[in-house]
Amino acid sequence: MGGPYGGGGSYGGGNYGKGGGGYGSPQGGHGKGYGGPPRDNYGGGKGGYGQGNYGGGKDGGGKGYGRGGGQPYGRGGGYAPGKGPYDPRSPNAGKGKGGGFRAGGGGSKGGVGAPMTPEDARLNSEITRMPKGQGPQGLLRLLSQAGDLRKANPVVLAGALHRLSKMGFQARGRLDPVFKGLLDSTEAQLSNADQWSSRHLVNAAYAVAKLRVTPQDTRAYNAFAQASSQRLQHFNAQDISNLSWAFATADARDPDIIQVVAQLPKHAHAKLSTFTSQGLANTCWALATLGVGSAEDLTPFAREIEARADEFKPQELSNAMWAFARLQIPDERFFDLLGDMCVRKMELFNAQNLTNVVWAYATVGLRHERCFAATVACSLRALDGFNAQNLSNTIWAYARSEFYSPNLIAAIAARTASKLHEFNCQNLSNTAWAIGRRVSEGPEVKHPAEKAVYHRALTLIVQEAHRRLDEMEAQNLVSLGYAIVISNFEAPDFLFRALPERLAKVCGRANAQDLSNAVWATAKVGGGNSDQTGARTFFIVEEEVLRRGAARLENPQNISNTAWAFAKAGQGSDGLWALLADAATRRMSQFKAQNCSNTLYAFAVAQRKDHHALFEAVSREILQRAETDLGSQDLANMSWALATLGFVMPEDDGGRGTLQKRGGVTNNVTTAPWLGPTLEALSRGAQRSCRKFNPQHLANTAWAYAKLNKRDPQLMEHIARAAEPILDSFKPQEISNMTYAFAKTQSARGSEFLFASIAKQVTRRVEEFGPQDVSNTLWAFAASDAPLGTDLFVACAPIVARNMRNQKMDWRTPQRVATVAWSYARAAVYAPDLFQALADAALAILDDFLAVDVSNVAWAFAAAGETDRSDLYEALFERARVLGAVFAPQELANVVWSYAGLDDPEACRRMWCFMFEGPPWDPNQLDEVAKSQLQQAWLRLTRDSRITGEVPPLPEAWRRDFAESFKITEKSLGSRTQDQVSFVLNEIGWSHSTEHYDSESGLSLDMAQIPTKTAVEFDGPVHYFANEPWMLTGRSKLKRRLLDLTGWEVVYIDYRDWDSATDKVDCVFKAFAKHGVDPQVAQRDAHLTRALPEAESSADFVQLQRYAQQRLMPTFTPGDGAGFVVDYTPGGGGAPGHYGV
């Protein structure tokens, strides 16, 4: 391309000699000269106004300005963005061929200019003919001798500026007085716009910009804009290109100038076909540099560039792509076609071109796989030619695009060491950010050498940042801190100590993503919870966010990350959380799935329960996206968040959820009718993608539905089947939470295969489990209706006992002691050494026991048969008296029952009296099990002759109620094996009733001969410890004691004796003899005359027994399970704003 006006002769061989038409057509034309002698000021052309646009064209009528060889305005190619050091504000400006004011493509419409005086013509000739050897100073001396330039012809002024630019003169803030006079004269002359032709006007502006004159040096740029505004419609393609380039190069951003630049695209649209490829690229570049231009303005340019892409050189392609990216115009068609063209010409690309292309794709969020692959290959070959900015922007672009080429990224990281002194602060932070993304988001870094490269690069960057700390801006600190955090690199203190002060200075100018990343990184390193420095960062950001208001929080990623950070750090006022909720609710439809889940997660962690509009907005998104858009982490975290916020599904509320805001006050409960459908949608989504869930997602989802009180058998079955094959990869806490959830939702039945695998896992890995993991897992196995993991309990017993004895505070807590003791008692596992350790621990921390702890520990020791620990029971009694009336009726029933099993009946009487010392309570508050427990205690108190003290009487209505409850809970389910025993008793003539209810005591007897008050009890496995099968449990001991106290003679037949006996009749008589009871039957040598009824299998019998046992024991849930908070990086934290170019 020619220079601003390439091709043709204007202002030729003399000043106005023969040549291409001075004011010719836009593409140049030939006109005849303007009289005068050859080689003189008025060159060798013929007089008159000749042909051309201002000659013989339709607007002309005379002969053109001279023919001549193109001196001072001859061929050449203007100055355009091209090669050279990279300016972070723009693609590089480089040099075209030749100089500006040479034979251009003719003049354009709009002003013919002022006539030349002989003096002006002579001066212009001298300017033109001055040898380059005299340099700028020679030309400035000539101008100083010329007198007052304010009266000079615009041609002279434009020519002088052009000639200075060609000589390499650059102002750069140092204005020579003569040069300052030239600028002032130009500015003054521009007030008479009609005296300037369009060509001179544009060429003068172009030259001033090329001379590196800044808007701070002169008001000339405003004058150029004002003069141009009156004739924009007459500008040709090169006028538009060069004027926009001039303003962009000078970074002239005065509103009046921007207003003129903003009009250029619409005037260019009709002339786009006349633009050269460089003109198109330069115009787009200039608009982007000044931040002017919408998609509507640039789309016609895109279509023209696409149609002529073959003409574009590498620099022009990269500059055009850079411009569209800078203006945030992600025109997929444009980037796709130009990407193809880049691949074809990639071998011709230099370092800057390569950098611009990948930066452009990264900035608009598009990817062209072939183009990226080609730029990787070319960049690796050309990497030695990359400067600091190229290295920084290239690695940033690949990381932003998630195109992790290990070879290239590692190679760039390795080169940081040699070029670190060239890096500016933004280069440092961007490079660190990109390395962090590669390490945290890219494919796993496995090769030790690659790991070492990244570690060394980050180490050097941190050291350099520390050295230049005074130069680091808040944005640099934020980006560097973010990078270090996601790289799992040890965060240096200096970084986060310096951040609050820097942030406070620029907070008003910081973009929303800077603010978000500042608190996010601070939260990730643990700042804000306790340290004052971190807390100050949160305070600064909160103040700024509140000042800006919800309307300024537009980016979903920033909203969700800000909420996450404040939640993680435990920061934020009610006002801030209300603002975040408002901003999120307004833009929820724009949120990505992860933004939704992260925001809900943050409000859950922060326990911000009062934002119902937000929760409903999230619910609507869940209903729309659960089965299509929500990923495994989203589904798991949303379930977890709803549970953690306190939402529950009451069983009797027809699917309407509730939210308990604070405490247990009724009026703090809010209804959530959307909760049921939301949980069903999340369940469907989870069932669909359950196989993709990782261990944490599976555990969290199961835990959440348990906490939400939402029974969902299908979901739990899917979770069980997905979890069982990958249990090896579960962390202890995840196993604990999942097991807890299955037990709490009564989902263990049908998932026996999962529990069997969990039992093996915990038994093998028990040393890895923490105290809460162990206690919750034990509780789950004990409370569930799945097969008991006896081996699990046996394996855990010595470890728990050792930790209790070592007085580890995280083991020796009231809830831990109570949970473990209750679990072993419920599972019927004999562990005397463990119970000794638990008793010692309980006595040591008894002052910290709550009523529920007293209740559970007392019940557990009694149920486990540990009734000879008078010191423990005495201490528990004293603690109960201290706690006084805080006991719930159910807890009192547990405690009283436990004392009923002690050898000393006086201890039971004292506890019974304590039960009636407090305020009156309603027995209707008790369940059937609690009432039956009180009935057993009442029997002990009223039948044991060793009771000497007064026993508070039981109201008759209560007594009947308790006895009836005891009947219900003691009623045996029966079994075919027990029916066999009854059959044999009948065969030998021992008449009896089955499942006899003793109305006086409430006791239920398997087989009873009422007249003789003799009974036969068939003892199944639940009467014994699971690991010591010949030892009776505490419950069984108490029942036998009560049967003795009520006067029944009882024969006990053990199920193992029965199963092993070949002669069932003989087995019965041996049992009677063993217990010293005469069956009083005549047929002692009788044999069975009928076939023995078929019994159920041993497994079915055990299952029936277990189910019966479940009904006889009080329930207990240890708090809310582990309920752990998942600490993860929401959405990867997002790219750090417009870091890069």
C-alpha cells in the first residue's frame, strides 16, 4: 500500500510539476500541471486547473495541479501498525514503505485549500529539497528563518510536519521552540478549515501522530477533529483509515475527538470495497485502541475482511482479530474464517502476530483448534524472539482458553528466568496466573521436570514481586495472589499484607472482578477469619460493593465468588448479604449452573436464611436445569446447601418444606412450598448422572437428603450402587457421612451389599478415621436395619479405647463418649475394655455432660450389661440433679430404665423420685418404647422386696398406659422356629398358650402354662452379644430379673441348642432339667408322632430377631452427622479480569 496517498503524482517534480493528478480520483489520476518553468517551484506542467477530481472530473473543470515525479508527495506507503516493540495498548505500529506525503490516490472531496503565495511556494520547495543529511535540526533552522508560520499556507505546514516525521524526528514531550511554533501555527490555521484540503488535513494529523506528539503537548488534535467533523462524508477510504490511526496512535481521547472517531465507521461502510487490506486492519485497530465501535459498527468490516481474507498479510490478520477482541465482539464467523486463514499463513507470522491471534481468541472466549495447534508449533520454534510481553500474553491466552499445551507452557515458564528483568508488574502477575491455571485446571502435571519448571518460575516471580513491591498495583497483587493460591504454592505474607493498602487507594476504580478476586484469594489462604490484615481487605471490598449497589454487580461469576469468599471468611454485614442476594436474584437466569450452586452454597455456609426470593429463584433454575445442565458438583452442592440452611421436609406436611430460621421457636419457621419439587428435580438429576459422581458428591448428596428428612429410596439405591465399586477412593469422612445418611433415612435395607463393603473398608482403614468419623460410622451400623458389622465394632474397640485413655480432647467429648457407648450397646457387641475407657472418660468430663449425654451414657451402659459400675451411676445421678428440669421426658425414661437394671434397687428408686421432683410432664410426650421402659422400672420398684424407701405412686391411668405399651413392645413377632418348640411341647403333653400377655406385669411370654405359672422362653440371637454368643445382654438380664420378680418359673431354650439337636424332644427335657423345672408330663419318653413343622432359614430368623430388637430400643441421632463443609474453588475463580492487553 502507498503512503497515506500512495500511487500517483500529486505535487510532483517541482513543487507542482508533472505527475499524477494532484486532486485526482480517489485512486489517483493524471492531470496537467500548474504552469511555470520546469524544475521550478511550479514544475513543468501546463497551466490551469487540469483533469482529475479537482481537474477534469465532474467536480473539477480545469487542469490538474502539475505533473511531476512525486517529490514531496510521491509514492510510498504511510505509517501503520506493524513491527517493533509491543505496546500493551495496541498491536505494534510498524513502518510501511516510503513516507506519507507522496503521490497518493488522488485528493478527496471537501475543500480545495488556500492559494499558494510565491513565498509559500519557495519555502515549500526548500522543505522538500532539503537533504536528509541535514536532519531535523536543519529543517527546524529553515523554519525559524521563515518568519511567522501562522501566515503560512496549510500545504507548507503539512509538508513541514511530514518532512520532519520522515527525518525521524520525535517529540516525546520535548518540544523545540520552533517545532512548538509549527504546531501552534497548524492549530491556529485549522480554525479556518476551509483553507485545508481533506488530504492536507488528514496528512498533517497523521504526521503529528507519527512525530509522537501527545494530546498533552498540543491542542492540535482537537483542532484536527473539529476541522474534520465538517467534511467526514467526503473522506475517502484512506482519509478515514489514516485519521483514525492518527488519533489512536496519539491516544487522543478528548470527548470531542472520540465523537468524531465514533462517526467514522458509518462513513466507511459505503466505501469498504475501496479500502486496502491494511486500511481495513488499521481502521479496526484504531477504533479498538480508542474503545470506539459497537458490533453494529464493526460487522460490515468483518464481512469485507472475510471476503478479502486472502489479501491480508499476517500482521493485518492479527491486528484485525485483536481489534474485534479488544472491542469484545465475538463474531464466530469472522474468527472462524480468519483462523483458517491464519493456519494457511502461519509460517509467516512473527512473535507479535502469534501473540495477537491467541490473545484475541482468549479475550472473546472462542477457540479454533487448528489455529491454536498451529500457533503452538510456530511459537515453540520462534520462542527465542518473544519479548516479555509476548511471553506473558501468550501463556495467559492459552490458559484463559484452557488450551493447555504442556510443552509450550513449560517452555514459556522456563524462559521467565532469563527475561524476568524485562517483565513489568502485569507481566509477572499474568504469567503466574497462567501457570496457576495450568497446574490447577489443566491435565495432571506428572513429569517431575515439568513440576520443577513451574515451581521455579513461581518462586522467581514471587521473589521479583517482593523486590518490586512498591511498583505493584492492587490488580497485580490480586492476580498474583490468586495464582499462588490455585497453584497450591505457599502464599507469601507480604502479598496479602500489602493488598489492603493498595486496594484502598484504587478501590473506586477497580473493576468488579478485581474486588471479587481480592477477597477470593484472601479467603483461600485463610485470611479474614481472625487476622486483621485479611479482615481489612474484606472491609474495603464490602464498603466499595455497598457503595456501588446491586446494579453494578453484573457478572454472575463475580457475584458467586464474592459470596463464596465472604462466607468462607465468616465476613459480611447483613447489608452486604442482602445486596448479594438482590444482585443474584435479578440475574439468576443468566447464571451458569456452577454460579447457581456456588451462590446457594455460600449463603448456606454463612447461614443467611432470610433471603427467600433468592432461594426461590435458585429453585426455579433447578427445576429447569436439573436433568440437563447441572453437573455432579452442582447437584451435590445444591442439595448440601439446602440441608445446611435448615430446610426440612416434615413427614406430615404434604410435601411442603419448612425452614427453621433460629432456635426452636415456632414463629421462626417459614414454609417453602417449592422445596418438595426442587428436591425431586435434584434427585432425578442425581439419579441420571450418579455414576459420574465422585466420592464427595455421593457422600454429600446422601447426607443432604438425610438432613432434609427427605426419604428417597430410588436415589439412595443409585448412590449405593455408584459408591460401592469405588469405596477405596472414599475419604474416611465421606464413608462416615454416607453411612450416617443411609442409617438416618432407613435406607440400609436393600443396600446390605454397600454396608458389607463399608464394614470391610473401615475395618481395614480404621487407623485413618478421625473421632467423628468413627463415632458416626459406628452409630450408623448400630442404628440401621442392615446386617451388623460385628467385625467392624471389634476392630474399632481397641483403637477407641486407646484414644480415650490417651485423653485426646477430640475423642474425649460428651457426645463422642455417648455415641460410641450407645452404638456398642445397640449393636450388642461385648467390649469390656472399651467400656472401662468410656467410663473413665465420662467421669473425667462429666461436668460438660448435657441431659442427653447423661441419658444416652446411662442407657448404653445398662443395655451393654455394664451394671456393676456404681461409681459411674452415682456420678451420673449427681449430674442429673445438677441439670435438674432440663431433661426431656424421653431422656428421663432412658435414665430411669438404665437404673432399673442395677443390682442395687435403691439407685433405681432415687432416680424414680428425681423424675417426679421437677415440673409436671405429660406422658403423652413419650413414645411406646419410653413408656415400656418406665413400666419395667415400675415393676422393679414394686416387686423388689429390697426396696425400703418410699416410691412415688404412679397414677392409675399412667400405669395402665405404661403396661399396654410394654405389652406392645414386648410382643414377639413369632417365628416358625419358635412354632417348632411349641409343637414339641404339645407333643409331650405340656399344654400352654403362646405369646401370652401377663396383664399384671405387662410381660410377654413365648409359651406359658398359666395354672402352674411356668413359661418357656425361646431365646434367639438378640438376647446375646454378637461377638460373645453365650453372654446375655443387659436387656435380657433385666427381663429375666423381672420374670423372677413376678413369680414365673421360666425355662430358657437357646436357639443354638435347638438348631443342633437331632432329638427335639430330648432337647426340651434337657432344658427343663437345666433350669430345675418339672414339666409335669407323663410322656417323658415320648417321640414325635407328626412331622416337625418346617422352620425358616437361619438368615431369615436372624433378620426377624433383629427387626424385633429395633422396636425395643430407644432411638438416638448424634447431632446432624458429620455435616462437613466442602472447601473447593468455585468455578475455578474465573480469569482475572482483563489482565493481559
